[in-house]
Amino acid sequence: MKLRDTLTVYRKELRDALRDRRTLVSMFLVPAVIMPAIFFLFGAATYQVVKTAKAQPPVVAVLGGEESPSVRAALAAQPGLVVVPAPDDWRERIADKRLRAVVEIPARFDALLASHAPAEVTIYHYEGEFKSGFAVGELRRFFGDLRERALAERLVERSLPAGFARPFEIRTENAAPPEKVGGNTFGGFIPYLLILLSFTGVIYPAIDLMAGEKERGTLETLLCSPASRIDIVMGKFLLVLTVSLTTVACSLLSMTVSLIVGGIAMVGTGRMAATLAGEQGAATLPSLDPLGVVGVVVLVLPLAVLFAAVALTISLFARTQKEAQTYLAPMVAVVILPAVAGLLPGVELNSTLALVPVLNVTLACKELVSGEWPWAHLALIFGSTCVYATAALAGCVRMFGRESVLFRT
Amino acid sequence: MIEARHLLKTFRDRKRGEVRAVDNVSFVCEPGRIYGLLGANGAGKTTTLRMLATLIAPSGGGAVVAGFDVTTHPAEVRARVGFLAASTALYGRLTARETIAYFGRLNGLDDARIAVRTAQLAEELAMEDFLDRRVDTFSTGMKQKTSIARTLVHDPEVLILDEPTLGLDVMAARGIVRFVRECRARGKTVIYSTHIMSEVEKLCDRVGIIHGGQLLAEGTLAELRQQYGEEDLEEIFVKVAGGEAIA
């Protein structure tokens, strides 16, 4: 192996890639602009939809309760609801989303309340439908307040203290440090995104550099040179790895910027600055352990090597770019599935899972961004991923030496 | 010099079993001579030339090219060979100058030598006007000139040319023919494969007719004409190859 030849091939491939619009798009534009833009637009759209839904009071109908004018009047005056008389086809209307919910008030409800007799209010709704759920929330709040008021009146009647019916309150408070909260919230998502981008980053250059060159006839031109096949394949591999790591770096940079800008937009500069400075007052805002993020990048490195070698090998095996695309497209699912499995609740890092490629890195990353450093598992994960990556690279070099594959047209 | 000795190349085919793409092919090509390898598509020309250029390894036999064995010293062979084929394309996003420099570096030339060779080749091939333009904007003729420059950048002593005029227009093909003659005049060893009879008649000092992977006839044009009693090379080829392909 001659380093000079490897670097000559690498430099040429880099120059070629930087002049290729499609490589530039997948390397810079997608991770730095398009992905954050998609997330931002999706978030903004979701926020707008919720805001619009909340601004429009849901239409609800009342069944029964003719003998209970006070509760009907109170319900009609509730500002978050538009109360209409119940039509005969109210069930169909709920299903058609023309009515969001119907509340059934039992006969003589006011009287039952006054006599302290038990009563049951039923809310009919559309399970899983957002606006119907919103209407149910408003109705539950209304009847919950009504129940509280009735209870308070009864306690007063019997000269009992307010605490008689509520002996104690239940309060919850977060005790975990913000980086752990952040790790738990985003810990799986960030490595998932990095792993996905490091793989999608290798697909186009791998296809272009192997199947594409075979198809265009430039690979044969290159093979005529005295450069050894190992030098040629290593030069190409380094370029694919460069594209993958640049994609990851751009994505990390854009995510950091988005987090800071988004955080300032959501909670204001003061609180964001306090969070970044790690002040106690900012404890409720999730943050990530920066050292953990560095750890994530270190773990993603051998994984990127593995991805680059596998993608190059598959692309080399294919006769044409189309064939390579056909082989590599399902590989995205092969990469995503273990990454998603790492996000599932209850899937925790152990010695066995530390040997499963992709899943092991996802699980370790969750720990790292939470500020946890399980060294034994980290060593196992890094070591095993390095072994897989080396084996994949050796397989790629071996495949590049096979003339039946190189001249498979 | 090229010396092929009982070259053999076999492939495994799922339907046909073992296929002998090149079967016991031997010939010698001297410096300052053009050896024409004449054959129909699929006759074994490209496989023979790829073995000589060390792109693929022989299954049997051997060859010595520019003094080095193709099996034991492939890198040394490639450093002394210029291989040009219809299937050897150029990188569209590189300029002609960058293409020449890239292959110069891969052939071990330093930057100063590359600059000298680029200037020489650009002058000889009249490439000055498009030397710094990207290849994907080139006409066929410009691409062909750039391919020739790429092939000659390291001033190889042996040229292996596999159907280099395939798909070219008349003017570009004439340019190739002129280039091959100039290489012969400079004392280079040239092997030229084609299925175009007129190119063989114009260029070749010796001709080998290959069919079904076997070298069935070999000699100068005069020797072949005398041996087969035909003036027309096409008729000689048909006689050697065993009759008309389509009745």
C-alpha cells in the first residue's frame, strides 16, 4: 500500500465531490438547512394547529337535564364551549366531527345534587380525535369545578373544614438534574438522527464512486494506472467517510444552533443563558451534557467507518447505479430499526446489547448525553464496532480485488 | 515488446459451465510495430488485452510486457503501458489539465514533470484551447484527445488500444489513426484490437485473427493474403472465422 497513491485518489475524489451538486446537497444542505427547516416547520405547524384548535371553542350538545336549569345555564355560559341543543342524530354528528362531544345530564340533576344523592354525568366523544378530546377536557373541567363547589357547600353545611374531604395534597417535583432530563428526553433522538445521517450521508457518494464509475467506464480507466487496488479503494473509502462525517458535523452544528435559537425563542434569553451556564434557577429546562455529546461523536466514528465500508461494498457489487440504489435503499430500514429500538422504553444497555451494531451505539448515546459513563459497556461498544468496521473494510478491499465483480457489467 | 504465451482465460457461467474466453493465444509484438488483433464482438479481443494490461489475471499461460511478467509484476507492467479503450471513460467534472495531472501522479510523476508533459501533450494534440475546461462540456473529439493525453502522460513504451475508434465520428477516428501511426514512428510497441477491416489495412504490420477465443491465423497482411488466396481482408476473415454468421 502506498500512502501517496491513496491520497492522490482521495484528493481527486474530494475535488470531484465538491463540484457535484448532489454530493453538496447531501453533505451540507440536507443536515444543515433542510433537516432543521423540516423540524422547525413541523413544530411551527403543530403549534399553529393546536393554537387554532384552542382558539375555536368546541361545539358540544347537552342531552337531558331539562329539570336542571342552573347547571344548563352555567354550561351555556362556559367561555371555552359552544353549547347547542342535542339533535336526534348526535352520534352520527360526533362521528362526522360536526359535534365534538355530547354531555348527558341525568334526570333531576339539580335535585339530586341538593339531596346529596349519587348522580352520573356521561360524556360521549370521538376517541383519539384531537378536537373531541379538547371538548372532553373542557367538559371535565366544568363538571370537576361543579363537583368541588358542591362539596365545599356540603362541608360548610356541616361546619366541617375544607381539608376534611381532602386530607392531603399530592405534588410532584423533578429531582433529576437538567442534563439527565435532557438525556432522557432527547438522548435517544439525537444519536438516532446522527446515526441516520451518517448512513444517508454515505449512500450517494458510495453509489457514485463504485457503481457509478463502473457504469460510466471511469473505473476501468483508473484500474489501468499503476496504483494498487487497495490504494484506489482506500482513497475512495476515505472520501465516503469524509462525506459521512461532514454530514454528521453539519447536523450537530445545526442542531446546536437550533437548540440555542429555539430555546431563546421559547423561554427567553435570560433563562436560556441561565440553562447554558448551568444555574440552579434553570433546572426545569432540559439540557444536554456537552462532554456526553463529544462521547456520542466518538462512538459514531467507527459506525461511520462501518457504514462507509458496507455501502461501498454493496455499490461495488452492483452492475449499475440503479441496481446499487435498489440494494442500498432497504439498508436505511436496517439501520433505522435498531436505532428506533434503542428509543423504546425499557430497552436498557447490557453486555449482550452492547454487541448489537447500531442499537449498542444508540443505547450508549442515551446514557452519555445524560451524563452517565458506563465505561465497561462503552469499551465493549467501541471495541465491537471497531471490529465490525475493520471486517467490513477488509471485505470491501477483498471485493475490490475480485475481477468478476469489477468487470461485472 | 509484448510476448503472449499460451494465454488462457476461463469463466464460470451458470448455464454454459466453464467458458474459455481466451484459449491458448500466443503472439509477439515488437517495438516500433503495430500488431492488429482482428475479431468479431465476443471473440476474446478485450479479454486478451485486459490480461496484457493486468486488469484481469490469466487462468493459464502468461505474458511478458515491457520486460515484466503480467502475473508476477502487474504494477511494473501498468507503469509501462498506456491502455486506451472505448470503455475507458474520463471524469466529467475534472478539467483536461486535472485529468492529465491525476493520471500523471498515479504513474509516479512529480509536479514539475507533469507540467512539462501537459504542455508537450497539449501542443502535440492541439488542446490548449480547452485544457482548463471541464470534460463534461467537451465534444467527442476533445474527449478523445484528452483520453490520448491521459494514456501518454507517463510516456509508456507499450500501447494497448482496444477498439479505440468505437462510437467515434469520422474526424475523431482519423485522429486516433494518426496518433497510432505517430506512436509507431516513435518506436512504441502497439497492439490494436478492432473489428474494422479498413483500420487494420491502414495501420497494422502484423495481424492476428481471433475467433471463439482462439488465435486462428497470424501474419503480415501479405502473408495472410497469400495463405488464403484472397485480396480482401474481409474475405480472409470470413474464411478464417469459418463462414458467414448470418445465412
